[in-house]
Amino acid sequence: MASPAIATLQDAYRQCRDVGMRLSRQRRLVLELLWREKEHLSARDIFERLNSDGRSIGHTSVYQNLEALQSAGIIECIERASGRLYGYRSDPHSHLICEASGSILDLDVVLPEALLLRIEAETGYCITGYTLQLSGTPSAARSPISGRPAESRGMAMGNAGGEDDARQGNHLPVQGDL
Ligand SMILES: [Zn+2]
């Protein structure tokens, strides 16, 4: 890995310092909000939430800080048809997109070794990493994880009967480390 994983807000601050970025008040506000909300937000969402919290910050400042943070690899940026969304996680991870609300859930999906080996055999490539984009609608059968995910969820696919294990939310091996 090129840089150590950012696991906490403090790690994000440290990473800023390591790459020579000044930790201005505005930059801290943007990072704090992303780590608190743990959603994928537009620049406008972030601007509005900070100002409604009584944090005086200009729209241009929010936008410039988001761009600087994402180009330094400290936060995530997703290109959507409706514009860019920013998230607190910078490590490789998968997404589940709700077709009803458009909200995006972070997931750590671990594909079974046998599937990866088969893909390698079929393509002639050595798979070094993957991220998945899944889409779906909330299931009536069980309450979906919705709203503001408090943490990302680890998920080992193909783990028969391991549903409870998969719901614990622990970090399973990150897909980039295969
Ligand atoms: Zn994400």
C-alpha cells in the first residue's frame, strides 16, 4: 500500500500533515463533518450542514477543501450523474446503492477465493484488488441498514450460514490486500 490506512479522524489529520497540507479551521470542519456523518455528501450538503450547525464557512472554501482532500487521497470522491459526492473513507471499499432513495452504503465485500481463482483462470489476469457496486431496494423481509451508517460493514460472501458473522461489522480483510 502506498500510504497507511486512515482509520480515524486523527489519522486523517496526520495524513494531511504528512502530505504537507495545512490543517486550517475550515479543513478541520470539513473532515470532522465527514467523519461524524459517515455518509456520501455533496459539497452543497456539507456547506448546508456546517452552516446549520452554526459553523460559518463559505461555499467556495468547502468546495476547495473537498477538492484538496480528495486529490491528496484523504477522502473519497464518487462521480455521480447528479455531481460529486464525498465520503470519509479513502481505502478501497464497495458500495450498495439504494434504488429508492439514492443513498449509498459503504461495504467491505470479500469474495470467495474460489471465485477469484476462477476469474484469474478465465481471464489470464492476476487479480490485485476489487470494489463492487451493488444496487438494491430495501427488503420488506428484514429491516435494511438505512439512514446514517455508523460504521462500515464487513461481509464475507459465500460464507454459508454465516449471516450473523457477516452482520457484525468487523473489518474483514480489505479487498486491496489480496
Ligand atoms: Zn464510500
